[in-house]
Amino acid sequence: MKRARKPNRKAKLTEEVKAERARQRMLNTTRKYSVGTYIRKFVAPVFQQMIRAEAAAKPAGPVFAVVTDKARLVHREIGQCVCVTCGRVGPWKGDTMGGGPIETGHFLASRRASIVLEETNAHPQCPHCNRHLGGNQGAYREWMRQVYGQEEIDRLTRLKNTTRHFAKDELVDLRIAFAARLRAAEERIVGVRFARYLEENTDE
């Protein structure tokens, strides 16, 4: 007589179950931090990487930047970003050959929840403009004016002076969404580079 099979407790979990368990772990983590600290430690870093990765994943070609107070088109390759306020080109993240990475600079610098995760307020900037020049505000304002228009500048300025209260589950969902967009951008960068490698190294 055959024995009844015991349920396989090690059966593979579905992607949906894995995702829900990961989300629950993140929710548990939020209990250890204030909303502001959770944004700063866990959400904002992913958001900033996403901003750069999506810029770097765009097809190679000219990108608009303000260079020495003048509008210029600056060429970049896949995997690179252009500093919007000086035109410097660099890797979107650390690169042993290319030096330090381009950073994510905020047009209106603020840790206020109302504006810290606004995508039109964050763009690629080199460390010199972002840190040493305090965001290179004159050039940044001109870039924003030409790319988005004065209306968007005014909207962001109003938004900076308002208060927004994030629920912790909302922050977790934003973190997950930003991470998914970051992975998708990285995959596009790697895919294009690999295709180019094959093209350049395949015998005719």
C-alpha cells in the first residue's frame, strides 16, 4: 500500500507571493523609522538612481544642456548622462574607467516630502555643479525654463511651500515602483551595450 505524499513545503513560490512577502518586509521596516527618515534612507536613493538610469537608457545622441550660460546640444552614449548645468558627460553610476558618476541634482533643494520625489525637480548633474556650486542655480533655472517653461517652475515653487503627508504603505509602493523602473532602465542599458558588442565582434 502506497503512503500518501506529504505536501511539499519547499515548493516554489509564485512571483506574486514573493513580491507580496517582500512588500510586507518593507512595511515592517517602516515601523522602525519616521516618515522623513524612511524617505531619506530607503526611497530617495532609489528614486535618484532611477532618474539617472532612465536618462542613461535613452538612445545615444544629443542632449540639451546649459554650457557656460548658453544652450547647447551635448552628445552622450548609452549608459552615460549629461550634466544639465554644464554639459559634462559621465557614467550614470560608478565606473572604474570613467571616474566618479554623474549625480542627481535637485532644482529646488529641499528635504520636504512635498517636493523631494518630484521627477521634474531632479535631473543629472555632475558633482562639481551639484555640490561645489550649490546646484549651479543660474544655469539650472535657465535649463528648467527652456525645457519645462516658467509654469512648471512656478508649480514646483508653490509645491515646495506646501505640506504633504505620506502614508508608510504609500512610500513602500513608491519604493517598489522606482526599483522596478530602475531595473528596467539597467536592462535596457545592458541590452544595448551587449547588442553593440556582438555587432562589433561578429565575423562577417
